[in-house]
Amino acid sequence: MPELPEVEVVRRGLTRWVSGRTVAEADVLHPRAVRRHLAGGGDFAARLKGRTVGPARRRGKYLWLPLDDPGFSVLGHLGMSGQLLVRPEDAPDEKHLRIRLRFADGQGTELRFVDQRTFGGLSLHDNTPDGLPDVIAHIARDPLDPAFDDAAFALALRAKRTTVKRALLDQSLISGVGNIYADEALWRGRLHYDRPTATLTRPRVAELLGHVRDVMNAALDVGGTSFDSLYVNVNGESGYFDRSLDAYGREDEPCRRCGTPMRRRPWMNRSSYYCPRCQRPPRTTA
DNA sequence: AGATCGCCCTGCTTGC
DNA sequence: TGCAAGCAGGGCGATC
């Protein structure tokens, strides 16, 4: 599944291969892929036609393309299985092709949104004065954003009176951290997922934030080289999952620090992976 | 009204 | 062997 580093790779790929091009036609092949565009697929296609796209932007796992009509943008989210592919126009359709954008130039490539599980999609939205699609105005900055405010994050985290993994996944506090990165950062920080945020000191929060950034940057280093071939994988197949993860998916495997078998626990309809020795549970599991 | 939880979706894996 | 349940999970909206 695409995580923030993969989405960033996609953003760079879009800027390189799609920005500056003018949409000749948009084909919506599956209505669910435009479900956030409330006016429907026909309206989506009609309003996109003739628009020229600007440099791709990203916040958390959201991507958007500002349009030459400065009032609005194409917003995208890859969900669990979404891909944005720049493909030759004559390449056969992918099995799960949902949206196709043709361009009014002679480059011979088109942009395809392919998504098996249809958690992702594209939509058009008005921009806020900050140039953000209005429907994501509530999404906090992500930890790779230079304007991310570490001190404000630490304050808000401790004020929330929640547990640390919930906080990491709370998009109003910090965006772009999914289940995998949360578990990896917590393992690095030797923190149990149910640790109350109120018990974390500011230095501890700063350290945790550092771990989140380290994991993301490591993945970005690997993924950043994957899109510069001819068939432009603007798809986020970064090779991240070839990297060795320290926590996620390692149930019963030895902790890389202490050798204790890692555990998996059901958590919020998901799983949490942790080392029972390095990441001691809080005394009161309330 | 802030916090919590269920649901959306499909293909691969697991178990009987 | 075949079928069915389990699992993956971001984000939104309903609910309390």
C-alpha cells in the first residue's frame, strides 16, 4: 500500500511527466473512483477538459494538481491500492483501470488511475486561499513538510489525552503516518502503542518525531529512484517493501534489538506489532 | 462536540 | 479440492 514516501515519489513523477500538459479528455470508467466528486463523473470530465495542470503538490497522502483556472485543483488519494501511471496511449488497459486522462499534445502518453480495491479516487475541488483543496483543509501538515511545527505538535499531542498510536494516526495532529510507519517509529522509540500521550515528555515526543522522519526518509531514499525509467512508474512502487521492516508484519520473529519474539495485537480493526520486552505496556491499560 | 467505531472494497491467504 | 472466512487499512460519517 502506498505510504507517504511512495506518494511523494508519485508527486515528483506527476510534476515531471504531467505538469504543463493540457487535458484533452477525461474518461471515468468506474463511478466509485470519483465518488468524492459529488457532481459526478460527467461533471468531472467536463470541467477538466481543456485545463492545463501545474506542479503537483502533496499533504500527507493526498496529492493534487493545481489547474490553470486558479480556483480549483484535481485532488487524488491512492487509498490502499491506487496507482497513477503514465503509459503509452496504445498500451493495453490495466484490469483495474478506473480513470484515464488524455492530453492535447504529441507526447504519446496518458495518465491512468488504476485501483483494484477502489479506496482511492480523483475529484475536483475549489481551493482555499492557501491553495489547498477545500476538502482537505482539516488535514494537518505532514512531518516532511518544512512548515511542520514540532513544538505545536508536542503540545497538541499531550493535550489530547489519548494514546500514542492513536495520536500518530490522527490526521488533525499529523498527517501521512499510517499503520506501518506508526509501528516502526514506536519500535524505534521503544514505546508501547497504548502509552498515554500525557506521560510523554517533550524530548520524548521530539525523539518519536525524529523516528517517524527517519523511517519515512529511508523509504524515500529507496523509492526516489524508481520512476525515472521510460515507463514512468508514477505508481509508488518504491521498493519500500523490499526493505527490512523492524516491527510491522514480524509476528513471532525475533526483535532485532533483543531477540524476543515480536507480537501482534488486534487494534482498532487493524494490527499492532511490537516487542513485548523493548516496548513495555503501560501499567494501566485504560 | 470531541472521541470512537463501523464500513467501504477486492484479492490473497488460511483453514476446514 | 473447493468454498468461506479472515485479513489488509485510510478516511469519512454516524453515533454517543
